[in-house]
Amino acid sequence: MQSLWMLMASFLFAIMGVFVKFASSDYSPAEIVFYRSVFGVAGMAIFARTQNYALATPHLVSHLLRGTLGFLSLWMWFYTLARLPLATSVTLNYTSPLWVALFATVYFRDRIHWQLPAGLALGFVGVLLMLQPTLTEDQYTIGAIGVGSGVLAAFAYLTLRRLSEMGEPEWRTVYYFAMTSLICAAVWMTVEGTHVLTLRGAALLSGVGISATLAQLALTRAFGRGHTLLTANLGYSGIVFAIIFGIAFWGETLPFIGWVGMALTVGSGALATWSVRQRGDITV
């Protein structure tokens, strides 16, 4: 089943999150996205050259849309990774299945089953409970940015299906996503400024780039060839990986109410997906 590639993508994205969290002490989100994208562009360009594949595409506008959405989602996610526990940040970003279900319903203009609004409400409550321990204005702002990254990720995921239906191979989609992110991050860095690239920094940023590129390939295959909603929900496995890594590297813990919020967020995505699946096997 092609959707199972999402399990590999989630594991690799969790590893990427570890590298991002370590690198965030020295580099801005835009810088991390930039160096992450360098590996994606270089890796896919080398692959295309060795296989004698053409980089030119007749679907440039679609690639630019997917790349821009992906860049903004990445920037927002990296911003929260530096400021929230790893599992919390990943969970906020992984609200994307909720939005995938909602956008799919709007796209098909079907009657909304009760499970969808119920799932959205549960997801909102779950996010609030995860952020409850701090109750500071800054924490809610960061949480909103994390949810925003999930919304934009949902839009980006849906474009993967369209690009696949247009006949675009995974490697080319990853290449244009990385190239668009590289350009956007470079422009952002001219405003924010840059930091000196140290040996430690180079190692961490290399880890971000390599794990992210491999994860993106797995993600693109999962969304391009698998069932969109099933794939999106398998992405929740990344939360489990993030919890394990958060405990192992930073000794992160959540109060009981935070675990309840995380469970509600995951459950809400499953409930929203169930609502959309009532119409049958939808591929969007």
C-alpha cells in the first residue's frame, strides 16, 4: 500500500525536527529552511543528471504554488520547533489531516456530516489543552503559528495529488519544492540577516537537509500514489516518534492535561477523516 510510505516520511521528519531544534539555538528558521533546501535542490539535480531526466516542467505554476505554500508552512513549523516541546510542535503541525478533510469537503461541495464539525471542535479543544500549562500570550501566538503551519501544509498536500495526476514524478516535485523554498528563504534572509556557519552548525544543518529530502521523497510518493486521507492520518505516527525523541534528547514531559489535548487532536483528525470517507474512496 503506497500510503504506508507516510510512516517512513513521519519517522524521517521527526529526525529532522531533532536537528532543527538543536540548530535553532544558532540559526533562524529562514536559514534552516535555506540550508535544508540546498540539499533538496542539489540531490534532485544530481539524480536527474545521472538518470538523464529533464528538469523542465510544463506545470511550473503548480510547482510554484506548492513550493510557496510548503515554504511558509516549513518556516512556521521551524519557528514553533524552537519554542515549544518537540511533541507539541509536531502535534500542532499535524492538525493538517483536519484541514485536508475540511478542504476536501468544500471542494466536493457535499453535505457536511456531523463528524466533520465535531472533529474540528475537538481539534481546537485539543490544541488549547496542549497549550494550557503556560497560558501566556506568547504561547498562544506560537501555538496559532503552529496550527497555521498545519493549514498551509494541508493545502500543499492537496497540490501533491494534483501534480501526481498531471504526471509529475516524485523527484521533480521535490526539486521544485526545494528550489522555491530556497529562493523564498534567501529573500527572507536578506531581511533577517545571517549567522556564521560553524562546524557544529554545518553538521546539524546537513542532518536537517538529508533527513528532510528523504522524508519529502517518501511523503510525495505517499500522497501522489496513496489515498490522500489515509496518508494524512498515517502522518500522526510522527507524533509518537516526536514524543520518543523529545524524552530521549530533552527530557520533555507534558502534564496530564497536555496528553489529553494531544489525544483529542489525534482523535479529531480520525473523526474528520471518517466524515469524508462516508462518501466513499475519495482521492483528492
